[in-house]
Amino acid sequence: MSREDKRRREREQRRTEDQPSAAAEPASAGRTPPAQFLREVRSELRKVAWPARKEVANYTLVVLVVTLVMVFVVWGMDSLFREAVINTLG
């Protein structure tokens, strides 16, 4: 066994010794009760920076315009490739 292998094995042993085992976890680490889950979700949703109506309208418009542009790009490329294949294969 080389020196590098010994060092690697020692590092792995130290790493596994530092990590707590699954049996060491408390029994209460199971599922969260639904009421507590909903309270936590509600508190997290209060922290969200929600966009204003104007921002949502602008983002929606940007998405629609980009989608239309991409539709026309793909349609144009499809037409070009279709014509090229038809002309090539006759």
C-alpha cells in the first residue's frame, strides 16, 4: 500500500468519525405536524418580496414578446430546412 493510499484512508476515517450517525439523531426528527408546517410556510411567505402589479405586467409582456420572437425564429428555420431538404432530395 502506498503512502498516498494510507493518507487517503486516514482522511476518510477522520471524516467518518466527525459525521454523526443516523442513530444519534433525536426521535423527534420525524415529520412536522401539519399545523406547524402551515405556520412556517405562512411566515416564510411574509418574507417574500412580492413584485408590484406594474412589474408583473411588464414581465408578462416581456415573456410574450420573447416567446413570439422565438416562435418566428423556429418557424423560419423550419421553413428553410424544409426547403433545403426538399430541394436536395428532390
